[in-house]
Amino acid sequence: MNDPISRRDALATFAAGAAAVALTGRTSAQPPAPATPGGQPAASTLTLPPLPYDPGALEPNVDALTMTIHHDRHHKAYVDNANAALAGTALAGKSADDILAALATAELPDNKRNAIRNNVGGHANHSLFWSLMAPPGKGGGGAPAGPLADALKANFESFDAKEGFKDRFAAAGMQRFGSGWAWLLVMPDKSLKIRSTANQDSPLMGEKLAGCSGVPILCLDVWEHAYYLKHQNKRADYISAWWNVVNWPRVGELFAAATR
Ligand code: MN
């Protein structure tokens, strides 16, 4: 479904952005686009980062068709709609994370605030989500190590025993009615919390909009578009398979950055 040439172009264009995500786990604004033919510099816009692996690389846990549609259509639509909503507002040109942090208090018409909330939220959430998965055996699956493993044990008693971290995180995803996300958050006191948000709300939007706050270090998309082709209505099966592709080394890096 990907035209190889446009994919290569996308890789070249977005390499800087992908590097920024890889370093910080955060989506950042891209460098300003080249001047338009009319000579006016184009405003900096949000851009679709490439998947950091082939769409089939997470098979059989996450299927290639779901990954392709999820990234190339769903995520792209969030980016396109975000840029349309941001145009002409005070938030245009800022990084996705900065937009989400400013959203609750920015002076915006309500229809703009809602469109930005849904679409910049969707862009930021998916950008983080892709970066937190990896092919099994190549960073994906297994168990966390080091300080993150210690912190999960300290906060949730166990990583994978009954009613430990994995059970509680999966329950957050299962109990989110309709569409939304499950999150593992680092709080200001460096404790870990499991929360869920509706729709495309992000903890980076803060309590007022998202109902939770903190620094996300793991997220799980529980929208039906994330699993329906392979698992139909069986969200629990999707979550079980997803554990096999969680990029724990990357989660550990985000944990280290958030607790430094
Ligand atoms: Mn999604």
C-alpha cells in the first residue's frame, strides 16, 4: 500500500523528526518547510513520522495490514486535520507536545480547540505508540530490566504476577469504554501511575482535559481500528499479543529521562 518512492521521500523528509522522537520520545515540530514557489516561507507544520520498522515486522502479534492502515490512513488523517485546525491560530508552528500542554488555556474558539484536541492528540499519541513497539526478539517483548523493572515492582508489587503491573495495565485498557488509550505515567514525585484516557486525549493535556497528567512512558491504543481486522471484538486477545512487541528498552529510556 506504500509507494516505495514516496515512502523513501517520507523517510528522508522526516528523518530529523524521527531522530528527535527516538531521542526524547516526544514529538517535535519539524524544521520550517522550504520556501514556497511564491517566495513566502511556509509555516512549520506537523508531519507524519515513518514507522520505525516495516509494517509486517510485528507479525503475528500486530498484523501488517492493520499497521499499514493504522499508520498510513488513520495517523495521516490526524496529521492533516491537525494542520488544518492549527492554521491561523496562536498554536500553529509549535511542537505537538507544546500544543497539548497549552491547549487547556489557549484562547481558541471551541470548535478549534476540539479539533486540535482530537487531532494533535491523535498525532502525538500515535507517534509515541509506534516508537514503543519493536519486533519480538529485536527489542520487543520480554520483560523490562534495570531501574524500570525495579520501579514497576516497587509501584505494582510485581511485573507479571496476578494483579501486578501487566494485569493492571491490561485492565485499564479493557475498562476504557469505547475508544481511548491506556497509559503508564511518571508522576512529579517519580512514582508510576496507570491511567486511561478517552478518544485521543493525552495526559500531556493535563487534568482538566484528559482527567490525568504525568509523563507518558508507555501507551496502548485501544481503539477498535488498532485490532479489529485481526481480533474483531476481542480486545483482550489484542492486548495479550501486544505484550510481545512492547519495546521495553525504549520504555526504560523514557523512564530514565523522566526520573533524572
Ligand atoms: Mn489508533
